[in-house]
Amino acid sequence: MMGGPGVGKSSLCSQFLSSDHINTYIKIEDTVEKEVSVAVNGEEGRMVFIDHQSGEMSVERMISTYQPHCVLVVLAVDDYPSLETAENILHTLKTSSVCSPELAVILVANKSDLVRNRVVRTSDGKSLAVKYQVKYIETSPGINHNVDEVLVGVFTQISLRQNQEKKTEGSSKMLGLLGRVYEWGMPNMRTKSCSNLNTI
């Protein structure tokens, strides 16, 4: 998990640990790493959530240290500078040599229940997600809004990418490229796609 200070990464992580999709708590003490066993649609797996304080490690160092399959970039809808921090993180993830192009990235707009204090619009978040070709979702741990959906989305994104890698090994990469070019040319498709955590 990455994001600026005060965006609610720890609150979101705590909610993940109490999700209906969690089978057992493997580690729940107050550590940077929180490992859980997850069951989604009959598939089981282990997920480790890494929750460093903002600025404790650089993006490149976190990626090279932990080698994640998915990164949640968290911003707070009541904090416009957190959107700028999220963009900087996304830019680094997309341009850094330590990041795999297969890395799943989800932009999480947190604290969506703070409607009166909201300064980051949904369209701002979606535009950023489309720009960096990542997924987008809004959450609120305070009212448990879309928290389970993010957890399932992380699991699904990892599974889809692992399955795609297996299929791609035997198929033509040109077809994948043409499919991405076709999808990239359709703005409405991109906006819808960035919100669907069940597709790549």
C-alpha cells in the first residue's frame, strides 16, 4: 500500500483484516506486514499487505524489497495534495525499471464518506487511473464502503494476471498489443474498464 500521509492506508488495511473474505488471521500484530489467508469464489490464497508510513521508503525501494504482485495507491478525497502524491507514485511505478509491466495497480480514493469535505472529484480519480492505465475504486473504511470489493479486486487482479501470463506464453503477443491499441482508442471503454476490478 502506498500513498501520502493521513490518507487512511492503515484504516483500510485494518478493514481488510476483518473482511468476510478472510479465513484466518495469520499475523495481526501492529507490524508493517499483515498476512492473511483469503478465499474468493472458491479459490484460496495468501495475501500480505505492506503498510509503511508515508515517506519511510521510496517507491523503487518498496518494489524491489517486497516484489509485490499488486500495489494499492491510496489517496484521500478530502486532501487534494494526496492526489498529486498518488500521481507521483503512479508515474514512478510506470517508469521505473524495477517495476514489472505485469504489476497490478489499483488507485484507491479513500474516505469517500466525507462528502462535505471532498475536494478530489470522482472524475479526477478516474482520469488519473485512465492516464496511467490502472484500476480505480472509491472506499470508506469508516462505513465499510467498497472495502470488500477492493480486497476481492486485489485477489482477482493478481489471479487474472497470473492466468494471462500462462496463456500469453503460448499465444501471439501481437494480438494482445492490437487489443490494447483498440481499447486505448475508445475513451468510454477505458473509463468503464478502470472501474471494473474483475477485468485486466
